[in-house]
Amino acid sequence: MAALLVMIFHFLSYGPPSALAGTVRLLSLMPLLDMFLIVSGFLIMERYSDRLLVERNSYWQFLLRRVVRIYPLYAATLVYFVGIGMLVHFGVVTSHSPGRYDFAALPANILLVQGWGFTEELTFNYVGWTLSAEWFCYLLLPVTILAWRFGGLMGLVALAALSILMVEGMVAAGVMPFDEWYLADTWGAYRAFVDFTIGAVIAMGSRRVRLAWANHAVVWGVFTLVIVMMWNGMAAGYPALALLSLAIFLAAVAERQAPLASGYLGFLDGLSLASFSLYLIHPVVASLLLNIGWRRVLEPMQVMNFYVFLPVAIAAAVGLSIASSRWFEPAAARAINGLFSPVKTRGRAAA
């Protein structure tokens, strides 16, 4: 849902004034991006809290798995936008956002540090800042793990509180050039670390709690209430983050109490697996179908309404994302894993 809303938000920016008004309204749902980062922290902590820094080479294996998961598709989209940037640079095409193709920012994009405060604006595949922020959290995962190992749940709570104080201090000092830390993108790594640690708190805290009334109906009720409140301007910032965290916590408790109760969502597995792909691919589809196909061809010809063409672009992005998650990304993962897997001689294999 979050990936679809982000895509629609970006797609509407290519439309008429009524569509642009829709983007302003969708900004009220911005905390859903933080929800994505909180869930990421939850999942990583749930899977690795008992293994990382215990098993030999576990940290490096973790980092390799993360690179294998996120980098191939990111690199493919980055290559595409570098090609667009070269066309803009040589005057072959024009761009409404020429700063997006600042080649001085290319090394930061390649190294996935563009969301650490090294760039003044979003460049190339502009949604890549969230991957940069995730990478920051992955590199600092040992800090989160050690807080849990030595301080337990209160250690994680303290880490989350300290991270909030850190970003609030950065905003107050003018280091982070945003009105609020939860609006940061080019400095999104520090925003993500706050969300990531909150997710870790929820993951470990939900292990200790049993609530007989916690079930999927309650979770969906709370989540729907949060969406309605955000949409109507009744919850933003800290209140919205707190309510979304509550919904995730209740979902975790419900899942632990009845692990098979979510089976009714199984039909969404294909789309769920493609959500990461959709998030990275939709800017490519936007540049091809909306910036070129719509703005430069169909809109001047006045042969089609924008809202008729919009579902075509959405369907193309979803279809391409599903294809990527089924074929391209697994194939790329196998290739990278093959490069780093030890080659066994016949003697070693026999032994």
C-alpha cells in the first residue's frame, strides 16, 4: 500500500492542476514512509538479533545478503538515470529538474551515501535515498544488537530515545536543513535510524506481551483509524508515528499469538514481493510514460485525458515490478552469490 501510494504521488506530479492538488493531499500520508522503515527495523531485528555477532562472519554475511537484495535493481535504475543525465548534459533532451542529474553527486549515489547529508538535493533515481538510509542502518546494526544484548528492551528504548534527541539536536542546530527530522530525505539516514530503532523496540517488546484481544480485526481497525486521522489533518509528526507504531506492535502480538491467522492475505504475496521493485522502478516508468509519453506526445495532441492514461502507467509499473521480482532480481542474486561462494575442489567436496 505504501509503495503504491508513493508511486501515485509521484505520478500525479505530471498531471494537470487538479492532480497536483492531489499530491498536496497525499503529503498528509507521509508517515507511511516512516512505517516502511519501522517495519524494516522490526524484520531485521526479528531475524538477526539472536544470530548477529554470535555466529562466525555473521555480520559480513548479513551485509552481503543485504547488498544482494537491494543493489542489483538499484544499480540498474541508476544506470538508466545516468543515461538520461548524459542526454540532458549534451542537450539532447531537456529536464524540468536539471539538478537531479548533477554528476558530482554520482559517486555518492554509487556508494549509497546520498541520504547521509552529502548531497543538497535528490539526484538520479530520487527514491534511492531510502536505500541509502537503509544501508546506513544496516552498517550500524551491531550498535542496535549490542544495545539489546547488554541493555535488553530498555537498552533499545534508550537507543531510540538517544537517536531522537540526536536528530532533534541536528535540526535545532541547523545541521539538518529541514523543519522536522521526519521530513528529511537528503539527510534521511538519521531519520531512518530513529525509525529502525523503533522497529527494533517493537520486535523485542512484542515477544514479551500477550493480549487476548489482539487480532487482525483490531489491527486493521487501528491502522484504518490512523490513515483517516492523517488524511484529515488530525495526526502528523510524533502522534502519527506513535499510532503507526502501535498498529505495528498490535500486528506483531497478533501474529505471535496466531501465526497462521494471516493466511487470508496470501493472495497478495506476489504484489508484496514486488513492492521493493515497484518503489525503485516507478521513477523509470514515470520518466518514460509520463514525462515523454504524456507530457511530450499525448498531452500536446489532446487525444486522451490524464486520468485515463494514469492507470496505464500504474499497470506498466506494477507489471514491470512483478517481472523484476520474479526474474531479474533472483538471477542477479544468484550471480552475485556465485562470485562470493567458495569454489570447492573435488577433493574438498569428497571430504
